Amino acid sequence: MITTVTLNASIDKAYVMDKPIQNGTVMRVSKCHNTAGGKGLNVARAIKTCGEDVLATGLVGGYNGRYLERLLEEDGVAHQFGKIQGETRSCINILDPAFGSTEYLESGAEISADEETVFVEKVFPLAIANSAVVTISGSVPKGASSTVYKRLIEGAKADGKIVLLDTSGAQLKESLSAKPFLVKPNVDELEMLFETKIESTKEIVEYAHKIRNYGIPNVMISMGSKGALLSCDEGDIIACPPAVEVVNTVGCGDSMLGAFAVAVIRAMSAEESIRYAVAVGTANALSPSTGSFDIKEMQKLLPQVQITRL
């Protein structure tokens, strides 16, 4: 089984527009898709769609928190959350024919030191007890310590779990010394980590190697329509997806991480793992719902993913 961690969960609303947005006017939404959101919950849905058992954990609170749990149950995703006094946030993704995807992300309620401690020391150990792999994803709520992800990684590793990390900023920087099995920044997050501007694939590889020098065996860099790079003991591998008609890019990186976790469970090779992850991430781009994809579409895409060894 795989446990996914989402400390800053949200109700994700995808508004599908028939016409381009016109600022300062009343716009009618054609369709609205509500999902249990936050990066780790996108990961959980992808894992479930891939056919593996998954348990979602993290922090939720208030009416939105209860609604989020109900949405997960409708998706068939088991959950075991810690509770906070504040209200779980909402995030909006507007999809219109002129501008594509535009996101509005609430920062979320502030958590207390006690709420963080209860999660780290009580909720989290129970949530990972029956899992072989743990994914930790996304931002943290206001009030969370800069080392909360590092503590979770250390606790999971002490319990013999394989940990995959997808975060940015201070949480990523602080967590490198805990040596998760994999980290998955995108190019922007890589630039933020090293305070630089990356201009080429060669530079992406160089900075991936710098992360591996921390003792991290796998680094997966998501590169949007260009696919992803996996740097590992088997070498540096780029997986490039076929061109598709993109509906929604939100959740593609999360679906990639979920697929990679599935690949770990299934003991795939490095090349098989990155091919599978990119195929799942690309299939997600064909769906209006966040972190959702059609398994049949993914299976069509899988042989079309081009592999290049550097």
C-alpha cells in the first residue's frame, strides 16, 4: 500500500468557461468540477486509478474538511486525517478557450504547534503503518515549522518506508539532508532551490546531480510538455510524451509522482518507471478534473513516450 501526505489540502473547483474571460463583467460557468484537492490527494487519485491500494492522510478542518473527506470517499480513496480548528481552504482553476488554465490558490488556515505535533507523532505513524511507500507533496499551512517534512521523512524512514518528496522552497531545502528516496521538483522549483536561472537541458541534468550529491538516489524533474528527466544510478533518462490536445495541466506533476510510487511498488526499472510516470501525467492533461485520468488513454500513450538516455 501507499500513503499520501497532504498537509495543505483544499477543495479544488475547476470552472469550465464557454467564452474567454472578460474582466469586470459577469461570466457564466459552463461546468464546475469539485474535487478533494491538494497535491497529495491528486497523487492518491492517480494511484487509485493505476490500481494500487492507497491511504490519504494530512490535515483537514471545518465544513470544507468534512466535504473533502466525502469527496474522497466518492472517489474510493481511504483516508485517515488529523483535524485542525481552522477551515480547509478552497482553490479555483478557471479553464477558458483563450487563456487556458488560471489558478487562484488560497493560502489556507494557520495551524498551531500542537496540531503539527499531534499529526507528526500520532496520526502519521498510524497512517503509514501498513504502507511500503509514502509520498509527501505540496505546500504546508501557515504556522507549520520549516522542518515538518524533514521530520516526517525521518520518521517514515526509521519505520522502513520508501519516501517520495514533491515540495519546494524552505521545505525542500530543509528536507534534502533527510535523504528521501526521490525528490520531484519542476524546473521553476529547481531554479528557486539553487537561486539560479536554468537555460538548457544540460543545466537541468547538472542541478539534478547536485541534488543527488546529498545522498538522494532518485531525482525526477518535471519539464511540462517536454516530459521529465530521471537522474538515478541507472543514468540520466528523459521521457518525452507525444503531443496532445491539453485540457487541464493542473495535477499532471502529481499524477506523475503517483505513477512513480506505483512503479516502485511494482519494482519497475528506471526506464519503465519514468515512461509510466510521463504517460500517466500526460493522460491527466486530457481530463478537466484535477489529478484524474482515463486508464485506457494512458495505455494508448505509454508506447508513444520517447526515451532518451543522456
